[in-house]
Amino acid sequence: MALTTSLAGRVRNTTLPKTHALLPLFEAVVNGIQSIDARYPDEPGRGRITVRIQRDPQGAFNLGASGPGRTPLQPIIGFSVEDDGVGFTPANMASFETLDSDYKAGIGCRGVGRLLWLKAFDRIEVQSAYYDESNALQGRRFRFSVLNEVEQDAAPGGFSDAGSTVVLDGFKKAYQQSAPKMVEAIARDMFEHCIWYFLRPGGAPDVYVADDDETVALRGYLDELGHTETRSSIVVKGQRFEMLNLRLKASARNATPRLHWCAANRVVRDESIAGKVPGLYGRLSDGGPDEFTYVCYLSSDFLDEHVRADRTDFDLPERAPGEALLEEPSLDDIRKSVYDEVAQSLAAPLAAAQHAGKERIHHFVSTKAPKYRPLINRIESAGISIDPGIKDQELELELHRQLQKIEADVLAEGHAVFAQSGANKPEGYDERLAKYLETVTEFNQSDLANYVSRRRTTLDILDKLIQTDDDGKYAREDAVHELLFPMRKDSNEVAVDATNLWILDERLVFHDYLASDKSLKSMTITDDDSTKRPDLIATRVIGPDAAVLAADGKKLPLQSIVVVELKRPMRDDATGWKNPIEQCLEYVGRVREGAAKTATGRQIPASDDPPAFCYIIADLTPTMVAKCKLSGLTMTHDGMGYFGFSEPYKAYIEVMSFDRLVNAATERNRAFFDKLGLPSS
């Protein structure tokens, strides 16, 4: 009993992802190439195919005013594919009417291309001419749809030569919306799908894509590649694979090395292989002036046998779990062999790229990320390979990932070492412990390098803040303030690592309470109703035998007060209440009079002269200099500040310009910067 096949059922069960919306069109083009090959078997490259884009004609009646920019393209409703091949001969027609025909199996066809047509289009119309056995020209016309299957029409006449026109009509909306809209994009995708035919000996027929009055020749893309090619083969678990290795002219479009998996003379899938082989990143060079990008086209009978019917992927596992029960290679097995062959065939360019990558890492570590320097040898020994053109941010992330891996290994090693630290130590334990401690030391050096590097970067930021911008304006004092300590916060809300008080004085870290731009009324250290806000105010509680500025914040009874006032760079208005010296001294007096407490709320015993330190950060404008002299302050030896002691307020006062602030902080850290090889200015 013969089996009956349902065309509607076969179309329904045929897979066509929306990401491959133009695959039915490409299949029609491939059919045209094969038809031309059949007509001219000894003349590859002869013949012509023209693809015409059909758009919705209703757009012609849209008379509304269009906005600025390019006129919107009308929706694509179909395509026509014209070729001068052998035509729909009786044998070809019989194959077309047979689902899953193996008529052209020898050239990779599965007989399912027309099912893809009906998956994306409502109906197909074919008009063709062919030469019969007596060399007489015959015509054929038929329609093809899910509802009516194949409908033969009366044979047309008027043909002058063999060939076919296939019209794909009624582009289904789901696929229409997912497909490229512009003729150039459609033509380029078509070329990439059919590139195998263009790269074969003799090449492909001339293929054109036309959209109204715009026509694109696919051969132009081949010329654009500017390629040279070599061929090699690999054997994976007994299966032979052919590699077409292309060196493409480097360009923005050809920027990434790729592996194209081919079957049935078509590209089925492609993937980036950047970084899969050490040194294989973007552009390569043989030492000459011209750079190239590597691309591989992989093909084999094995891939032909395992390509899916829809030709969008392969029926092969990515990798074989555990011990493979079958000897067939997985995709991962094939990739590894391809990568090995690529590494061998591109040995010299890859070695040059790896060397450039190492130089890129060393330059970045030396100039911008010294924290990695103590561990650079371990990072490199881990096999890191980076693109010489990588951006700083991406390189920092990659180095950080490598550092985390090493740190995890060190942590695991530490657990293992100390688990063996009993009385009966295994052989080689001392050497293992010494190696572990050496690695820990390197990590400690890395942490210190990171800390010092952060200080160098912070000083660079401060130096930029005190310079004029492109409009000749200076930054507001808020910007400098935020760099030192976040505004509207106190020490209970901000971690020590989030501040940069060291720029002003390293000893400011040792405080009991510190407030930044908060009103005296809101502070927990004093009972004062004033809404005035010091830029920075800090108190210290220390023991009688401890240095004044080196307390741990827990001892009583002596209190010290630090007040900091910031002014906008080059601001010249230090008069009246804006006089920062008077502001600081008033804040000192208010804290002393306000029944001061510790940060935890404990009352501080009264004292007539708790030491006070007032820092004013302001450029030495004429008005500021006058105020310093009126307060009896003495100019510093470098002429960039003033200092002195106010007997009535029992307060040390220091006025420093922004330049002196940066210079002093840099000088205090110079030894650390020099040790790391960082510029100190």
C-alpha cells in the first residue's frame, strides 16, 4: 500500500527561524546557480541571475509630507529570480513534484527548498523554457501553494532561450518584518550565503539584485574582499574535513576572524573565533604594510550528511559528554582540530600578535594599573592572550578576571596547605608552604600597589579640577569637596576607603566624628541650634599619653577639633562672613561651647583649651592674602600659603593654595610613586 504525503503537513513541520527569513530566497538563487551549472558544466562562471525586489505598490499613493532624512522603504511583498539555466526539464519537473526528492542529492540537495518557499511565502509562480531531446525550445508555467499544491497552466510561448523565472509572492508578515529591508543588505547577505560558489574554481555566474532603479552586483563583494586563499585538510575521528583559508583585506566590515561551517555547497552557520587561538584577534600581519583578517570555510561529506533539512544547523552535539559511545566527532572536536590547524598555518602572524598583546599588557600595567605588576608573571603564565587593540576598560576587566582566578587557586591551596600542617607533615610540605607564602606576599604587594595607584589617580583628578576648563572657568568648590569627602554625610555613613582626607592630612583618618557640609544643629557631637554648615569638621578623643593627632577614637578625656573650609579656585571674595579664617574660628568656638560629646554620645569633660586645627583651602587672591596678614599669619617658605597660631582661640591656622595642596600631597607620596614607577607630577 502506497503512503500518501500531505504537503500542508510537511510545510507545517518544516522549521524556518525568523532570523533566516531570506533563506527561501537564497535557496531559489542556489537553484538558479545549479541550473546554470547543469547547462554549462564545463564553463563555471558563465550565466546570469537577476533577483528583483517587489515592494507594496500602495506606497505610491502616499502623498503625505515625509519627514527629514531618507524616504521610508515600502514593505517587501515578494521577489522574482530569473536565470538562464537549463530550465524545468521533464526530469526537473518530476523531481519538483516529488517531496524529499534525491534527484540532486549528489550536489547536496535535499528536496526541501520548495517547502521553505511555502513556509515564508503564500504562493509561488514559475515560468520556464527548456530544450527537449530534439533541441526544440519548450515552455512551462505552473503555480505552487499549500492549498492547491502544483497547478499546471497552459504552456507559454515566445521564448528565445532556456531559463526560468521563479516568483516568490505574498511574503508572510512574520518573516517580512524580520528580513533586511535595503537592497544592499539583502545583496550582501545573499553573497555571504552563496559565497562558496564564488570561491570555487571558476567562480559563480553573475548575480544581480535589483530594487527599482538600484542594482547591486554580488561579484563586487568578492572584489571587495581582496583575498588570498590556501587549502588544507584535517582528520577528526576518521572523518576528513576541507579548510578553505582566506586572508581578507582588513576593513571595518572584515574585522573579526570567523569560521564558516558549510554543507551542500552553502554556508550553514558561522561563528567568531576571535581569541579561540592565542593571538587570533582582528587584524594580523606578516610583517609587511598590509594587514589581513583570517576567515575559514569548512566543508566535508560528514557535514553534508548531518546538515538539517532546513539547512540552518547540524544534527551534531556541541560536545560529547563523558566517554563518547560513538566515534563520530562532535562540533567541539572539530573546532579543536580547526584551531590547531589555524595555529600552525598562521604561526608567524599569531606569534607577532601575541608579542604585541604582551607589550600592551605591560604598558597598561606600567602606566595605569600597577597593582597587577607583582602578579604579572603569574597572569602571563596562566596563558592570557589579548587583542593588542583592546580598550583600557576591557583590558582592566580581563586582568581582573585573571586575578580572581589566581586568587581562588591561592585560597584553595591555602586550605590544602594548612590542612596538612599537623605533626606528621607530608614530604615536600615545607617547599609547598614556602611557595604558597610567596604567592600571598605577591598579592599583598598587589593590594599596596593598587592603593598607591589610586592615590596617584586621585591627585591627577584634583589637579584637573583646579585648572580652568575650555571656557576659562574654574570648578566649583563642591567638586573638590566631594573628592575629599562626600557632602551632606558624616563618618557614620561613609567608609574610610571612600574618602580622600589624606590629601589634606593623613592624620584626619584618626577621628572620633567627622561631618561634611552638615549643619551644626544636625551633628551629634554638640548641642547647637545653628544651621551654619562647616565644609568639614572633625573631633578626636584621645588619652593623655597619646599624640594629639594619632588617636584610635575611643579614649578620654582630651578633645581636639579640626575644621576645614574650601573656596572655589581663584575666588576673590574673602570678606565679611565669607572670610574663611573667621568662619573656621567661629566653628571652633561653637563646638567648644556646645557641651561636646563623642560620636557614641558620651559627654567629654570640660576643657578650656582643647587643641584646634583650622585648614583653609583657597587660592591666594589679593583679598585672601590681606586676611592672612590681618590674622597675623606667616607666609610659608614656598610662598604658596600662610600659617600661624591664634592665641585667643587656641587654634593652629594654615591657609594653603590649591597648588600647595596638590604639591604637598604629591611630595608625601613621592617615595611610593617612585617605587611603583608612577610619575610624581
